[in-house]
Amino acid sequence: MKKKGRYVLEAAFLVPGICILLVYLVFFTLYAHDCAVCVHTALEFGIKGCYQDGRTDGQIKETLEKDMLEKLAERLLWLEERSVEVRVNPVRITLRITGTGSFLPVSGLEIERTICRIQPCKTIRRSRWMREGWRKEDGDTI
């Protein structure tokens, strides 16, 4: 018995499935890119704002919000509606970036990072992305 059309039927199911997987891979890549950009921007501007340089907390907050929005507008691919919230007090700076995109079934992106202004170098060294390789003075790992 000949089975004509069997390969056509298999291709009719496989090709759309593979195309859908590739589209989701591209969308996930855009989401992961924007997540990494937001985390990097929050850490970068948190470190810039944590040092005392004679500016008031209000001036630091305004400068950070304006500069972060400019930088995010240049680099983000997926997030369309984004907002930046900066809270500055004498002890810490909290940066929060939220946003939503249009073409992913994800509710949105929310990144929040806190940088201590008291002993900021110690805070930076203890952050998760720099833990490996750093050691305390007494030889113990952080």
C-alpha cells in the first residue's frame, strides 16, 4: 500500500511549529536584552548617585531620573511604556524601573535595586554579580 502525501502532512504540522518557536525565541531575546539593560542602568546610576559630591538629595534624584530615562530611551528594544522612580535618603538610593511592551504575553518588567550610601564600596563588592572572586581581608569568601 502506497502512502502518498505523508510527508506533506508532516511538514504541514512541523513547519508552522518551528516558525512559532523561532518567533518566541526572538521575542524572548528582546525581553532578556531589555531586562539586562535595565539592571545595568540601575546599578550604573545607583553607583553614580551614591557618592556625596555636595548636591542635595533632591538634585541627585532629579538628575538620576532624567539621565536614566534618556539612556533607557536609547537602548531598550521591547519596553514602550517605561517609568523610572528614584528614592534618595542619607542611607541608601533605591532605583526602580518598570515598563510594558506590546507584543509579548508578559505582564511587564520591574527592576528594583538598592545601593547603600554608607560604605558604598562594600555594598558594590557584596552585590550578587561581583561575588565570585572577591575576598575579604581575612581570606574568607564574601
